[in-house]
Amino acid sequence: MINLEYTDIFDGNKIKKIQFSKHFIKSPYKEKSLFAILVDGKSMEPVINHKAVIIADLSNKKLEDSSIYLVYYENKMWVKKYDILNKIFISINPDFSHLVYKEEDIHLVAKVILTFSTF
């Protein structure tokens, strides 16, 4: 089992824990490089919902087409899908199609390897 903590910004910044089986992770990862973070926004819906908890791997920065990454752009962290052909990071939700970031303009933080919806 893997146990991680995250800050719930929607619940008074309480520190919460998430526990899950290692078998949920399908891609190679380094357990010490995993972290959990809560999503604030709808730009990746319906794949990643608002208030979902995502698990990301800081050690995995190999860009793969259509994979989802945490990127740092203009002093904010964003969750975006990578388009290898155009070398851009994009939103999945068409309502947020204006959120497009060029590979050379971002700092790649981590690859998203799991998501958990919260209710």
C-alpha cells in the first residue's frame, strides 16, 4: 500500500491522507517521488474532475503523447495533456481550449499517474 498526504484547500486547508494499492499504478514510478495534490478547476473534465486527487511522479518527466502532466506556468501549477506533434500542453475540456502552453514556456513538474475523484 502507498500512503500520501495532501492539503484539502476546499476544507479549511486540512491535511488529508489517501491510501491505495501499488497495483493501481500501471507505469514505472519511484515511490519516494510520488505526491498527491487536489485539483482546483474543470479544464481537464471529464477525464480529471474538479476536486479530484491526482497522484504524480516527480521522477517521471519523459514526455509522451496524450499523457497528462503537472506543469508550472506563470506562477501557477496546471494539469494538462501533452500533444507531442505540436509540442504543447492542452486542456481536455473544450470550454478551456484557450489554455494552451508551449513546451518551451513551461517548467515540467511531474507526470500524473493516477486520479481519484472526491465527493
